[in-house]
Amino acid sequence: MLPTLVIGLREGLEAALIVGIIAAFLRKNGKSLTPMWIGVGVAVALSIAVGVVLRVIEKSLPQAAQEGMESVIGAVAVVFVTGMIVWMNTHSRGLKRELEAEASEAIHDGHAYALAGMAFLAVLKEGFETSVFLLATFSASTSMSLAATGAVIGVVVAVLIGIGIYAGSVKLNLSTFFRWTGGFLILVAAGLVLTALRTSHEAGWLNAGQQTVLDLGAVVRPGTVQSALLTGVLGIPADPRLIEVVGWLAYLVPVALFVYWPRARRAQGMQIARVQFGVAGAVALVALGLVAFAPRASTPHDQPLAISSAGAADEGNVALSRSTLKVGLGDDTTAVELPGAGTAVTHNGIAARQWKLPVTPRAALPATLSLDQLVAANGGRLPVGVNAAQNPGPFDAQWSTGGALEVWTSEGVLIDAQQTARTVVTITGGGLTTSRTVSIASGPLAQPSWAATDAAVQSASDAIAATQARQAEHRLWGIQLPIALGVAALIIAAFGLRSRRRALTDQNTPVGPTASPAIPATSQRSNSYAAQ
């Protein structure tokens, strides 16, 4: 409730300040307020519609897609609130003065509708930011009703303050107000960074850096004040993961330093460029350190899988050599070529390639069978419809083999294989008046059915999962983060070059009798005000 209350209060007050100042100028100059209120109403309606549409879209998506959308909304909300905090930290001291100057210019030029448009755009901007930020906060909140109540209270209080400022009955120190609420929102935004990283993992986008760093279960107990503060307000879970802690600190520390670094000790002129170059160098060093010391990805090793034959005591193994599957069962060894690249599937919880091939018949099967061979092939029993006295054999044999061989690989490594085979012989002659069909389930004449053992499949899958986890860690810490930090270092260095050029320009500005008359510095004004 508290985060949404502060969000509604801050965003609502920014819009109320702009609307109040514009309304005061319109009233003072005898202009109608109707166009302005129409613009404000339309902006409010559009902002509410944005929030409702985003919420409906989110709820209509599958669970993983919902988590992904929450991550995107959370990231956008963090960008919005950071921009708001930084902008207000820079402009809060002269906000009223700047708005009054713009409004005076518009009134002087006779553009009353321009002021109405200014009010519309101001409310639309703040309303859109509020919708996105509140939606992200709602997703991270444990109670939707309390979060909504806090937002409504914040907006109502902001409107009342705005009315008071417009009427001249309320005076507010903007610099102090935005400074204190800004600190709280920095913590809330850092919590949104953490939450967005967790929902990214739940969406399947971020699988590295998931090692639990702290166990706050003893502190964050459901129903306690600590739980309400840490989880409900600041978005800190009971089991923060490594990437979440890194993201939380990476956001909180620089933003807090930027906002709360003492103004008297802030760099000026060429010092700004030096600081920016120093920060860029430090970020680049961190990127190089990650490249050098990030965990290395290992290559998975192919190991034969133990197999067992259905209905027989034979055991053996199956192995993959390049694209050739080699099956050894008892004294029998066969090789099958796997064509193409297979089909992408998920098998045993990991991404894999699958082949499903027809069973290859045995190379040499007898064209005739004696009665003893037929009985042995049928498991020691006479087939139905065959009488030893009346059908002594030998029999003419026609063979057919059916079934399927299925193979699964991941990272080029065999993780599972099985064969379901069916051998059928059709016999004629040997005293038979009609043909007989016999299924051969076992023995040297049958194409065997077999499968990799559960233990072998699980061991191979665990090895692949561990390899993929190491690869994901390497991609994150050794590739993706260094690239992001390298880009950040270049951007900061570019700002440093711009600051250096500005400092050199200021140093070369002519002074003395040949210089242009200096413009007198604007006197310091109080931040406490009421709309005139």
C-alpha cells in the first residue's frame, strides 16, 4: 500500500502542480478554463485505459508469457521512475519559475489553447507513467486491494494539495518533498529491478545467476512487520538470488549517489569530464575482469547408455559416434545412421533433438524353418494351428519386421534411446493346408525391443543439464554482462567528451571589456510558494 500511495502522490502532485499553475494563469488573464479541463479529463481517461488494457492483455496470456510481460512492464516502470526522480532532482528548485515563464509566454502570444494542450500532455505523461509503474507494483504486491487503495489515496491527496496550491492556501517546499519521496522511490524501483529479474527467470529468459545468496526466511516471515516492509514495500524476497542482488545494487548505488551527492561537493567544469572518464574506465575494467574470470563453459562428453532388452536377460549399451548409433546387445551389434538434424523437442526436461526411424530388419533370416526351429522361435511352444503330427515341416518362411527406433540427443550427446520391434513370420507348406502367421518375440530370429535404463537416462540428462547451466552462466557473466558494461562505458565516455568540450568552450569564452555584458544571475527564490 505504501509504495503505491507514494507513487500516486508524487505523480499526481507533478500533474496537479502543472495544471494548478496553468489554471491560475488562465484565470488571471480572463481565459476560460473549459478547454483545459477537457484536456485533463481526456488525459485521465486515456491513462486509465492504458492501465486497463495492459492488465487485460497480461491476464489473457499463458503463465510464462505473463511473467515475461511483467518483466517488460517492470523494466519500463523502472526507466520511467528513474527519469522522474532525476528530472525532479534537477528541476524542482526552479519548477514553478520555469512553468510560469512558459505560461507567461503563451498568454503573451495569445495561445490559451497552447496552455490547455500543455495541461493535457502533462497529465497524459504523468498518468501513463503512473499506470505502468502501478501495474508493475501491483504485480509485485501481495495484496491487490491494498495496493489499489494506496494508489487512490495518493492521487486524492495530490489533487487536494493541487487545489490548495491553486487557491493559495497551501505552501509546499518542492525541493524537500521530492528529495524525501525520491529516496523512497529509489528503493521501490530497486525492488522492481529485482522483481523483473525474477519474473524473467520464471518466463525462461534468464537461467543464470540463480544461486541463492541470502536466506532471509527467519526475518521475512509471513504476517510480520519485517515481511510487510521488505517484501511488500521494497520487493525483497526471502531468497534473493545472485543476479537479483547484483541488479539491485547496480541500480540503487549509482542512482542514490547521483541524487544525494552533496551539491557543494559536485564536480564542476573540467572535473565533470574527469569523473565521467574515471567512471567509464572503472566500468570497462569490471567488464574485462568478468571476461577474464567468468566461469568457463565445458563441452559435454558422450557416454554409452546401458540398455536392457524387454523379455530377455540380455543387456548391453548404446552409443553415438557422430551421426551413427551403435547398439550392442549380447553378442549382437548393429549400427544405424541418423539422417538429418532430427526434430527439436523437450525430453526429460531439457531441449533435445529426436529421431524416429523404422526398425531395420535383420540381415539374414532363414527362408525355411524346421518344426524345432519354429517351436524355439515361438518361445518353446507350438504355434496355434500347427500340429506336430500333421504338420512336421519344414515350412517356407516369409519375414516382416515392424516397430520404431527412437533416439534423443542434446548438445550432440546421446541422452535416451529405445527400440520397440515386432517380428512376424508367415509359414506355409510343411503339411499346412493354409498359411499361419507367428509373432516372434525373442530369440536369435527376433528383432529385439530394448530401452536405455532409467538410471542411464537420468545420469545423461543430469550431465547435460549441468553443462547447459555452466554454459548459461558463462554467457551471462562472460559475454552478455561484459558487452552491456562495455556499451555503458562507451556511453559514459561519450558524455565525458561532451563535458570536456563544454568546459573548454567555457574556458575560451572572452571576458573583460571585449566580452558581452554579463547577464545578471537570477536571484535565489524560495521553494515555498502558492500559485498566484
